[in-house]
Amino acid sequence: MSVEPAVMASRSAVAQPVRQGGVRINDVVKIYGAKDTGLLAVDHCTFEVPPGEITVCVGPSGCGKTTLLNAIAGFHSITSGSIYLDDEMLCGPGKLKAQPGPDRIVVFQNGALFPWKTNIENVTFGPIMQGVMPRAEADDKARAMMADAGLRGIEHNYPGEISSGVRRRVEIVRALMNNPKILLLDEPYRALDSLTKSVMHEALLEIFYKNRVSIFFITHDLEEAIFLGHKVVIMTTRPCRPKKILDIDIPHPRDYSVLTTKRFREFMEETVAAVHEEAIKAFAAGEKER
């Protein structure tokens, strides 16, 4: 059993134009419970996830980041405002909850591979069950995508027989099998150690460079956010709305050498300062609630 390193030549795909997968969050409000007495989680939130880019969202725990992701995915309703995928309204006036669909695939932090299925069976499960592809075609596509992601040799192993980092990669390939317009990643590397996480960051970028699918990525890891993101959206403490939006002008393709550059350090300083302000507010609010 072997897991191959990602193919660096794939980075030539970075400059390819992309015209789909953009998300527009427009003046979204989310209140849990009654409007007058419920919990205000998201407060008039507006920003965009550009098509074909990685947009990373950071902010204090419980600020509302995952609430936004769930609204895009169609797991939660919104109270007001609207969310668009390209030119299609997912939710808004008259339709406050989006319909889940294969154009928006979520990869959760806790993982969701079927432990009783082999890795290739996990990857092909969606298209086969939906009747989108016959088994032979799905197997061929899965093998090619797994090879591109450095996963050749583990097709017939089970998830329990591979490392947690490799399982994350299998999940992302499984999501891409559905040809989504956007991947929604909710802290997918939170449980990984720092060494494994660094390898997974570069692996995710290699997958991105090959596929140029839009990505909306939630994390608490500020270094991760700046390394991966074309854009970093720093959220306020609850109720959630953008405090600052940074366009990360470090050129793609990237590798870990950018962490030592002056520009990366400047972005880290700016992000840490903004997030720290909100963390203090979140802590103070928690103390008062007690």
C-alpha cells in the first residue's frame, strides 16, 4: 500500500478561467428561535465567494461561521436576506431554506466515510446511487481522480486502514466525484497534528489546481487561512458579520516556502490583531452570560 505525493506539474492549471461556483451572501440574518426573543447568530452579513477561488472564513468559536456554511448547503434556513450560487437564488424572500444538492458538497471535520466500504467504494457511492454513472465508468473516474490526488494503491483498503490525513483526502475526492460547483469545508483538518496538516494543505492546493472548484473553507487556524486562501473573511463575535476582508495577494501556486516571506508575516499580524479583538469580546460576553 502506498500513497503517492501530489503531482506538482498540475499547478499549470492555476491560470485557467472559471465561470461558475461563485456564492453571494447578501444581507443575511439568522435568528434561532422567535424573531423577538431568539438568538441572533448572523447579523446583516454580506460578502462574496468568488468563482474558482478559495475563500476562508475565520472568527471566534460560536460566532456563526458554520451557520452560514449550513445555510449555503441547505441544512439551515435563514431569517432574511438572500444567498445566490452564480445567478440562482438558493434562499431568500419566499424561500428561506435552500434545497441541498450535488452542486454544493460539504466535507465535515468529523469525517463521513462509510467504514464498511473500501475507499474506492466510498468515492463512487454518490454517482452510482444517484444513477449518474454506471459502476464501470464511476470506477474508472474514481481511480483517475484518486491517482491525481496521490491516492493510488489504497483503493481497496478500508478507511480504518489509512491515516486520518489520507481519509480527509479520500473525502475530498469523493466530494469532487459529484462535479460540485463549490466545496464547503468545515474545519476538515482540525483534528490533525501540525505535520500532517501541513502535508494536507499542499495536497488540497494540488487538488484545487487540478479541478479549480470554488472552495468555502472554515477554520480557526490563521496560518492555514492565509496559506490556503485567495480571500480571508474575518468575522465578528456573535452575531456574525464581516469585520475585515483580506485579499491575499501572495501569488499562486503556493508551497510552504511562503510562510517565511515578509508578505505572509504582514497578513498574519493583521489577521491576528483583528481576530484577537473579537476573541476578547467573545470571552467578555461569555463571562457576562455566566
